[in-house]
Amino acid sequence: MDHYTAFQWDHSALQFSPFAPCKIGCVMIENKSIQYDVGDFEGPLDLLLRLIQKHQVDIYDVSITEIIDQYLETIEKWEQDRMAVASEFIVMASRLIKIKSNKLLPSANENHEDEVDDEALLIRQLADYKQIKAASLAIEKRFEQKSGSVYRDPLYLPELSQKKWDPELKIKPENLGQTFDRLIRRYQEEHTYRNILRPEPDRYTVEHQEAVITRSLNECAEITFRNVIQYHEASEVTTSFFAVLELYKKGMLDMTQQQNFSEIQLKEKKGHDDQTQ
């Protein structure tokens, strides 16, 4: 049967929906020793992609004319009573016939550039559909792998629920990493970065923040690490953190913490002035 007489219909009222699933009956179609189950195709692009994959070539390297012929042959072999149900496949068939006719009779086409673009658009749609299908299969595989997993709330783990903390916990520099990271996140959530009065980031130095902390301790017997931070810049928090470590290393201050992840209390170390003299 000739392709151009087999598909004589008015498809102006039909809308092309390449990604819409097609729910039709199962009809086994044999094409060059390959059987197709129509019910397995999600739409016309799925059928075109299957035909391209059969050739084991890249989408951009495939012969569009050959694929069009195979698509139309497959449509022709479907039972006539199934054609009205699979409207997406019929619309795609008419589109492919139009592309092929313009390739065979270019002189009769006044808008040849538009038809070339239509062919390129079809190739791009196939490439996009291939990526979407691969992504959906990957997501489905991950879902199957994780669907049987059950996660337990860490609050109910016995080793955590039985843990007791010293109310006067002494802080060591090597144990401040988690607290420092938590402070960074807290400042980023609570404060914006639109303060026009804030200093430039390169003005923050460890030496400058040491002086700020020392001056604050001279004015107040005890301060918190939060009191040291004025502008809530990430660079200010970082340099202030290292300044605290340097002052602790020099023996100029003590650090205490009431409980894990609570405020870090800074106190001027007693006897430091006598030692320096």
C-alpha cells in the first residue's frame, strides 16, 4: 500500500502531544523479525526512539527517511479499528509524511526552510524524550532500591538517649568544629547581607579580632562568642573563631560551655597579666 494514499485524512482538529501516554490494546506487529507490542509504547516518540535504537546509531546520525518508512510501515500493520484510539500516532504519521514529501519534492515546496526546521525540531524532540525517559528510569530504579528502607529517628537510639553531659563542660580547641559550623549556619539563616555599614571582607584579620575580643573582655568580665560578632559576615565569624583559638593558645582566655552546642562563654584568664609582667 502506498504511504501517500494510505493516510488521507483531515488531522487539523487533532493536537500533537508527543509525551502523552497512549493506552491501546496489545497488537503484535512483526517488522523485520522484531515484534512490537503496541501497548508498550507511551507515545509516537517512544515508537520512533525504539526504531532508532534498533539501528544502534546516535539520534543525530540516523537516516530520517528510513525511520519514517519504518514508522509508517508499523502504523499500516496495526489493525484498522485501533487507529482511531491511537490518535497521537496518526498525527505523527501525517507529520512524518509531510517531512518526507518535502525531502522528495523540494522544488514544490515554497517554504523549504520551515520544513528543514521541522525535521530538526523532530530530532531535538527525540533527543529530549530520550533524556527524559532515561531520567525517569533512573528515578524509578532508585525508588525501588529505597522503597524498602526504614529509617529510625536518632532520638530513640539508646546510645544517644543515655548520654549525659557535664554542666560545666570544659572546651578544647579541637572540639569546637561542630559548634563553629552550627554558628555559621545560624548566622546565615538569621541575618541578611544588605547592611551598607558593614566593613569590606578583607578588613577582617585575626589580629584585629583579637583586639576586639580583648577590649570586650576588659569591659565585661564574661562575654559569649556571639557578642564578638557585629556584622554577621561569614568572614567575620571565621576570623573571630581563629582569634579565639589564638587567645586560648596564648593563655589569655578560658572557654566554657554549659552543654553541647550551647553558647561558648569567654572569660579573661586570671593571672595572665601577672604572668606577662
